[in-house]
Amino acid sequence: MSDQLTPFSYAVLTLVGRDGAGPHDLVQAARREWACWSAAESQWYAEPKRLERLGYLRAEKRPGRTRERTHYLLTDAGRTALHAWAAQPARFPRIQHEAVTRLMLG
């Protein structure tokens, strides 16, 4: 995979935010609270690992109910990337909607 940040990368960095988050937290947020980004659960688990390899996140182990859990935190590079991204104008929004697709078919 590329070393470049994608729009999904920024979504993950945004959700990790100041307090950090684990992959399970990201999946739960995507399911319940943050329905503006559609991605497979596996992507929510894989992208933080990739962002850690690139230096935008750092991982630490925290106790869980049954075993240790990985918790990700933004690095300085991650915060800088988010601030630079936020300062750029937004691109035309992607539309992922079945009804719109059906309209295009008609």
C-alpha cells in the first residue's frame, strides 16, 4: 500500500483525535455515531496499523476485559497532517448511496 494519506486516513486520524482510540472504538463509532464514512470493518482495523508504520499514530497496550488492547494516539506528525488537511478546501463529496445509483441507472 502507498505511503500516502487517503481521505479514509484522515477519517481515522480524526476519530483517534486527542484522546486516542482503539480499532474496536473506531468500528463502533463508524457503526453508531459517525455514519458519514462507509468502510468495511477490516479497514478500520488495518488503517491504524498502516498509519502507525508511517509515523502518524503510535500504539500502546492498555488493559482490556480479557486481554490487552491496542490503543492508538496521534503523533506530532499526525496532528500536523490533520491541521494541514483541514486547511485545504474540501473536494467534491463522494456519494455512496443506492438510491442515487438507481437514479443514474434510470
